[in-house]
Amino acid sequence: MNLADLQIRAQVRTPWQALDLGVLMARRWFRPLWLAWLLPAVLIFTVLSLGFADDPWVVTLVIWWLKPLFERLPLLLLSRYLFAERTLRGLTWWQLLRTWLFGSIGALLWRRFDPRRAFLQAVTVLEKQKGRARLKRCRTLAYGHGRAATWLTLILAHVEMLLVLAVPVLVLALVGDFFERGPGWWFSDESGLLAHLSNALTLICMSLVAPFYVASGFALYINRRIELEAWDLDLLFRQIVQDHQVTQAKPSAGASSLVTVMLVVMLWLTYLPASPVQAAVVAEVASPDATKKAAVELLSSPPYVIEEEVTQWRWKETEKTDDDSVDSAWLESLFDIQEVSRGGVSDGFYRLAEILMWLGGLMLLVLLARVLWRQLGQSEGQPDRDALEADAPRVLMGMAIGADSLPSDLNAAVMEALDQGDTRLALSLVYRQALHRLVHHYRVEVESWHTELECAAAARCHPDLAGSTLFDELTGVWLRLAYAHESPIRPRVEQLLREVQRELAGCT
Amino acid sequence: MQASRLLDNHCSVETPEGIDFTQAMAGPVVRILAFLIDMVWRGLVYALIGILSGFLGGFGMGLYLIIGFLLEWFYPVFFEVFRQGQTPGKKAMGLRVVNEDFTPVGWGASVIRNLLRAADFFPLMYVSGLLSMVLSRRFQRLGDLAAGTLVVHVDRQSAPQLDVSIKPRMPQQALTRAERQGIISLTVRSRTISEPRQQELAELLAPVTGVTGEAGLERLKGMGAWLLGRK
């Protein structure tokens, strides 16, 4: 064990951070760790599957039970990879076998359900401690790290189960309705080929999780050792002493040369303002004109001037984002897409789309406000009386029928006209009042060019006035007066006025 | 020089001024725990609202559905934007969501990373998210990759507890930053490191301090105490 070869940055981390480091370790050395777990397991799995062909559940159970032993070889590899040793050189066959045998009884029986297995198995496998010494060592190591180790086991056990469940779910989701099976078919078929398939899947999922489990537990263990044995300080102090020796060794030879260099630099600095271009150039040319020419020549060439003729439009070169956060190829391809969408061509489109989206949102808001405004305006008071009066004709047959053209006290006006003997004026007032009520209150549809009879016909069609002959009578009396000059008697006019006021007063 | 090949759970961002900021990225285990804590909190709220809405009949059902929708999609967004990137679960585990340049996460990024939970969930219980987290270099799930966010550990620096018996001593020579940090670290951790090992470490630095043996260790610790501000 040579600390200088340590493959992780030595630092005391929190237990959770140590677990993260374990994930990184498992990822870097995934293939050897995975194979080291999988190959012995596949061997035993095959033998068991042949032996217990009729009871497939035994196979998974035994494999699961033997997990602590399968994890020993990856752990051994990891302990060597950590110090940049890529082989198991130096181990005899007996030692290798002993890796599996040492303390295996305890590991498989009473320590099988220890939730801190990944963390503490290094004490058995790597330190080869037994009995009381082992217990004491475990207690020292577990201080402050036991909780994280327990959670590691709990969570990765569930992740393993999740993977075993996820694969059939994924397959079913992709296959769709092709293939009709009830829920839980995967586990229902206990003895057939499917059960063996499920066993194999479970084995693969276990093997995929195992490197992470072993490495995370080992990282916790290493973190604790870094803390207790101050590996980080050891490395740091050695580095400091090394730097110190280098700087100590140099001064005798270096100090004088350093002074010389400093002097030269200072001299050169004082000389610099007089020679704006380059010392070598100035030395050769004497006259100021030539110097100027040389300077212009120099300034018109790269790196002072970079000329480039561009004859067509092209996109600006955007800086590529230096994003290297993905390890595997398929995620990298995902990243490429992301990068394309970040820079270059599509950037403009995104900007445009954003502007359009905001404009659309604003327009929508304005429209909504307008609609709301109109709604509020309409529900206030009597909205359409004026509007309707404006729509309907205010003059019919040359007579004004608007509310403002009629006298406010109709009775008095009619009576006054009758008293003066002006029957025509009185009846016209009654007729106009009737028309006003019909057109502006009952909303009888008449046009400004309608004649008296057409108005009467329109009034007859109105549902509210059906059955009433009043307007017809009034029209008849009026026509006779207007065109034939047959004045009705005074009581007749008064009667019509009363009836008009009674019958057409209904709708206000 | 193999320094760059050393495994480390930290990532750093350099500002235009040339200053490096370093943060520890949070991996799957601790994030799963934080998620579970959040799930329990949400479950409690669901149970409470379920009981209360039982009294309100149909209206209560509608209310329950609306609150359920908000809780499911905007619970993390709310906390990430208004509580410095920490949902209750993340806070309990000492985690924080930040942008890839360590700036606080905003509405856009937070909404994207939480809406994409649907993608991470596929095919069940965040299996895709887990795979993405393990495969991406900075432990990002798909939502994080899309939103350009990271989950990092929050530095929790407790005040160093010094042994009162250590007598502070002024360093006799100029110390570099690494040297100062190393000496302070040794002083602060003197309770967890065994005495012989401390001696060994002090012996390593003997060429610098010029003192060997027990006096060397005492001197180093004194310098550490002095550097920490005890005079």
C-alpha cells in the first residue's frame, strides 16, 4: 500500500459523500468488478439451475444467500485498483481461495443480515480480523458511519428489486396489447421456463447493482481510514517537504542567477520605451523614415491585422459548451442534441418563438380585457333602450314618433287640441303616441318607408298584440281623418286615447 | 502528472475572474433518501387534506384533486425557488439544487427539472432517472440534464473545537496556503487521529519546522491554534 498511488483524492468526506465517491469508483472500474461478481455467480447459478430444475425458487434464494461471498472478489480487486495495481499478482491460489473461506461461516450465518455488510466486510476480507479484535475494529470504524452504511444496504436492496420489476414492465410497455396476459403473470408461473428466465434476470440485476454496493461500502471504509489515519495529511506533508527540499536545494545555484535575470529584465525595461517595435528591427534600420515604414509594414501583417474576405452570409461561430458530464455513448449522443439546440441555428428560432409567445400572450390578455369590459358595460342598467331607439325609425309617414317629439303630458295636449276644435291635431297625437309605443316599446318591426296599413299589418303580427283590434281601429279612424277629412266625434277620440293609454302601456 | 485522473466527487466552476468554486455533487443514495423524506411529508399532507375534505363532500373531493395536482407537480418547484433550492427532504439530507454554474435555481430550470420527473419515472419508480444519474458524470437525472441543474451537498462547516491544553505558537517561517491548511487540519483532528500517528505526521514535517519528536508535534499544534486565531 503506497499512498502516493492512491487513485482517489484524499480528503475526509461526510459519509454521504463517501457513498457518492463509491459510485464513481464502481463506474470507473465497472467491467472488472462486474465480471468478478458475475462469473462465479453464473457458475453456481448454472449448477443450481440444472440441479433444481423443478424448484426454481431455490436457485434465487441460494444465490441471494451467497451474496457476501460473491462480493469478496470485487472487494479484493477494488482494494488493489485503489492503489493503481491492476492485477492480482502476488496472490497464490491458496490465498485466493482463502479470500472466500476466511470467516465465511459467520458471514453466511449470523452476519448475513447485518445491514452494514458492505462497509464492514473489508475488516474480514482485507484485514483478516476475527472474533473480539474484529468487533473492536468494527466499533471504531462504524462510529459516525454506521447510519450511512445501513441506508446503503436498504436502498440498494430496493433498487435491485426495482430493476427486477422494471424489466418486465418495460417489456410489457413496449410490446403493448400484442400479447394478452393477466397482471402478475411474470411471477405466477412457478415451475416453467419463465421462472428460470426470471431467475436469470434477477441474477443479472443483482450483478449490476453489486459493484456499486461493494464500491460504496468500500468507499465508506476508506473514508473512515483516511479520517483515522490522516492519509490526506500524510500525502500533503510529504508534498510540502518535497517542495521545501526543491526550494532549499536551488538557492545556492539559483539565487545568483535569479539576481542576474532580474537585472537584465530591469535594464531591458528601461530601454523599452525608446524602441516601440522590436529591438532586433531597430538595431538594423537607422533612419526614422525607414523605421516608420518598417513599423507600418509590421502593423499591417498578422497578428496585428487579420484580413479575411467573406463573400456570403454565414452563421456566427458560437462557442461550444465544454460539457463533459456524460460517460456513456448513448447519453453523449443525447448531449449532442442538447448542444445543437443551445447554439447556432436554432438559437434564433428559439428567440423568435419566445417573442411570438409573449406577443400572443399579450394579445390574448388585451382581447380578454376587451370582452370583460363589454360584458361589464352591458350588464349596467338598461343597456339597449337607447340603442334600440337609435335602430328603430324615428319618423314614420312624415311624422316624428320619438319620445322627445311627443308632449310629456299627452292627455292635457289632446284635451287642449279638442277644446280648440283641432280634431286633426288631437288624433294625430293619439296616433303618434300609439306608433311610438309600438315601435319603441313593443319593438314592432317597421321601416321608415312603411305606410299606415303596413304598420297595422306589422302590429298584427306581433305576438303581444295578437287579438287586439285597437290599432286597426285607430288606423282606420286616422286614415279617414287624414285623407278623407272625415272628423270623428269628440268622444270617439277620447275613447281611443284612453284605450291606447290602457292597452299599449303594458310594456315599458 | 495523474492529478486529473484522481477520482473525486467534487466538481468546480471557474468564474471569468479565474476563481474556482468547488462543490460536492450528490449521488443516488442520498438523493433517494431525500426523495423519500419529501414523499413522507407529501403523504402526511395528503392524509390531512383527505380527512378534512371528507367533511366537505363533492366540493372536498374537487379541492383534494386540485391540491393533489399542485402538490405533485409544484411542491419541489416552490421549495427550490423560494427556499434556496432545498425541499424539506433535501434540507434534511444537506442537499441543494443549483444551476450548473452554481447560481441559485430559477423558475424556468426548476419547472423543467420537475416536469421531466415523468421521463425519469419511466418505466417505474424513477428507474430511468437512476440510470441517468449513475451514468452521467455529475449525477444528473434526465430532468437535471434538460434544465442544466445539479444537486450538490451543502457545506456544513462547524466551528473547529480546539483542545484547550494546546499552547498557541507563532509560526517561525512563512507558510504557504497548503501548509497552513494541513497544520490546521492536524490540530483540529488531533482527537480522531491516534497519538503515534500524529507523531509520525509531525516527523514528516520536521525538515520544515526544524523540530523533531514530541516537541515537533506540540509545535505544529501550537501553530495550528495560532493560525486559528488563538493568541
